[in-house]
Amino acid sequence: MTSLRTLGSSDLQVFPLALGGNVFGWTADRAESFAVLDAYTAAGGNFVDTADTYSSWAPGNEGGESETVIGEWLAARRNRADVLIATKAGAHPRFKGLAPATVKAAAEESLRRLGTDHIDLYYTHYDDPSVPVEEILGALDELVRAGTVRAVAASNITPERLQESLDASDREGLARYVALQAQYSLVSRDTYEGPLQEVASRGGLAGIPYYGLASGFLTGKYRPGAEVDSARAGSAGRHLESARGQRVLAALDEVAQERGAEIATVALAWLASRPTVGVPLASARTVAQLPALLAVADLELTDTDLTKLTLASE
């Protein structure tokens, strides 16, 4: 059985792959979403990541669709105690920003949709520079003290504001961020590597990178001349046009062949090996897409593999 790992300085014990819920209620309907969640947990997975705004961008949706699907699945399976739920505040069309009253109202709505009395990991989805960090952390601290949130995390935040937040938590005795979500993959290293990663490292935060497969590009299904039927084909396909994207694909092909592994598994394993990364995050629209993601829990890349991939991605 795959061993769980502790997330940063929290007491959350998580599976080596977080399952992204952005597709639930969007490109995966209720039945497909239930099937993916069932398969993920059957394989030992216990860490599901969503946000209150998923999937407000889709025609006919208003946000909260993913949380609602996950809540219905938890109720149907009666397994709330076995699954850690991460969700986010600040981007829902009706609860934008991180003013304290907005954060608390957004949390109540998330709890209602999820059908639960607590959120295991609660993120600020996008930083709101109009609100002092002390006020944001004060609101999060109240949720932690009330028992409705177990641990808090940040996403899409500058190194300066993150450091300011950690300093404020230490100074004021407020809930402290334990994890950080930022875009990070073999074809997108600039956002995370450098100052942001340094703050995370000093602060003992666990990185949980999103777009770890670059919207599907790093699964290897995007090739010159290939037509891919996906809502994210545009954003994934653009990497094919770059020299870096082509170098990375060639290195992934080589390592995957040597290891007898799927390309997506290798891409996630590289991510999992990076300094400060706690666990990678990936979503699956169908059960068939899951095995390549879950296999990251058991794939150990060699130093040679890692160097090959790192050099190709520079």
C-alpha cells in the first residue's frame, strides 16, 4: 500500500497525488465524476482539490458545480472521514475577493455544497492586495478556531505578499499557511522557481503545483498533426510550437520508454521530485485517464532521468 505523506507543517496525511476537481460538473458529468472519484479512492487516493468557482466559466454554470458533485458523492459513499477536501475562496462570481466577510460567507456556501461541517484545507484562490494580510488571516483564523477549517493555504500570490502573510501569522499568532499552489510544470518553471519557491522553502510550505501536465500537453497526446478533442486543446497545443515544448516531449519519450512508464507519470514524477513540492495535482475526466496519474505514487526516477528532463526544460 502506498504510504501517505504529511503536508507541510499540518497534520494532514495525503496520498502522493492530489485529484483535481476542476472537471467535475464541467467536462465530466455527474456519473463520470463519481466513477473517477470511486477509482481514485479505490486506489488509495484521499486528497481531492476543488474551488468554489469551479466551473463558473462554462455556459450555464454559476460556480459551485464541482463542490456540489463532490458533496453528493461524499453523501452517497458515506466516506467523508476517509477523504481530505481542499477548496478555495475568493474567485466565485458572487464572493469575489478576500474581505473577511466575503471569506466567511464563501466558506459557509462551500460547506453547504460539500454537505460537510469542515474543510480540510482552505485556500485563498487569488490574493487580494486591497485587503491587508492581517485581515485575511484573521478571517481564516476564525474559521480554524471554529473548527470549520483544519488548515489554510495560499494560491496565486506574490513572494512578497506570501512572506508578509507568514510574518503576520507568526507575529499575531494567527493561522499560518501550510501549502502553496502555483503553476509549475516541465514547460512552465518561471512562476514558481526563484523567489516564490524560496519563501515556501523558508516557511516550510508544501508546494501543490497546478497545471502540472500543462493542460494535457505533458501526457504526450499533443503531437504535430494530431487532432485532440479537449476543451483545453488550445492552451495545451501552444507548447508544441515552442522549442522547449519539443525538447521536453523528446526527453519524456526517452525516459518513459526506459522506465516502461506513461509520459504523464514521468512528468508528474519529475514534479514530485522538485524541492518544496509536497504532492502534484492532476485531474482526470475519465477513469481511463487515471492509471497514468496514480502511477506517480510508485515511480522513482533516477538522477540521470531527472537531469535529462530538467536540462530539456530549461
